[in-house]
Amino acid sequence: MNIGLIIIGDEILSGKRQDKHLAKVIELLAARGLALSWARYVGDDRPRITQALRDAFAGSDLVFCTGGIGATPDDHTRQSAAAALGVALQLHPEAKTLILERMRDVAAEQGLPFEPDRADNLHRLNMGVFPAGATLIPNPYNKIPGFSVGDVHFVPGFPVMAWPMIEWVLDRRYAHLHGGARTVERSVIVFGAMEASLTPLMETIETRFPGVKVFSLPSVDHPQWGRHIELGVKAATDPAEAFAALRAGLDQAGVRLGAEMVR
């Protein structure tokens, strides 16, 4: 099952905030033997968000979507999800209960009376208005839940909330997938060669060894190796035989080699 990530917010695209979700989601997945297949950044534009979510719902991937599920005018994710699904928005009864609990807690912390019918508190209930049929993702930080529809999961943009919520989804709903994307990499540092000259060898290796992927990572200013190419192979099991064939091809080409790595 492929895994995707949609990161929503003008603040990311404008540079006002640095995205932290991509690296963290990759880390959370890797800890469970999983890997991210794709990522998509979208600004606070309802038609664009709707299209991104329509694509997500139409596919078969597991998708996490961060940001835009609040109740301010620049939050469009809940509405876009409903539009993409062609369903109505409705106040989720469990979400309403959780939001009221949160408002009661805040009032108590501030030493104020709990006034659920106050205008701003009524407005906060919009954070529990989700597409019909959605299920909840618990939020251990402040109780305001995220939601899921099928294999598409929506969490807040705040990392302190989003990351444990993503972990909850991975561990509660997708434990059966854990370990399914573990790979072993073997690579070598290549000096003085161009990628174009190495391409026929790379293609030969992938043809000879089904299930093995060849990768080429060029660098022009590495602090240790300077200009070089890290050339390697990766697979679900140790691609030692494919790497030996790759090394043999490099030796035959007469290129200068450096350190070897196994990951």
C-alpha cells in the first residue's frame, strides 16, 4: 500500500513557516518499516485542496493530510473534503462532546464559568463539523479531534498535535502493514564519472535482477568526497548479488571507487 502526505497551508508556501511534517512523517513511517511514496503541498485555496483530496479519495493509497481543519476563514480542508466526496458536512456528535469538554477544561483553568451558548464557544463547534460518515482521530494534546474517511486521514497543522495523531492511526489501523517497506541498500562512491556513462550499467542491473532498484545520487560539493556519485542498489532483501554485479561493471569501466556503504 502506497503512503502519501498532503501538507496544506499558505504559511508553508510563503516561507512564513518551515514545514516540519515531511521529515517527521518519513521518520514515523521508517520506525514502522514503512516508506512515504509521495507528498503534495497545497496552499489555502479551496478549489486546489478539493482537487487534491478528490485525487486522494479516488486512489487506493493511505494518505495523511495536515492543516486547515480549524474554524477560521482560512481553514478550508473540512469543506474541501466534503466537496471532494460529494457529501454534506455535519457536526459529529462525539466531536461535539470532546470540544465541549475542552471548552469546559479551559474555563476551569482560567477560573471562569463555562458558557457553552456563548457565541465564540458555539463557533468552536465548527471544528467538529466533518463530512458525513467520518470517523474520529483522537487528539491527546487538547481533545479537538481529527477525522478519517476511508484511508484518508486529516490532522491539524500543529506538529505537537499532528504527529501523535498520525502515530495513532498507523498503530491502530495499519499495524498489519508494519515492516512491509523495509529495504536494504548497498552503494559505493564513484569518482570521475558522469551519470550518462553509467546509465547502461544501471539499466542492465535492473533487468538482470527483478525487484532491485538502482539509484544514483550525484554531488558536486560534498565536504568529504567533493564531486562524486553515490551509486547503489536497494531491495526488500539484501541485494548483495546485484551489488557485486554493479561493482564488477564499474571495475570493468575503469572508474575510481571510494567507500562502500550498507544501510
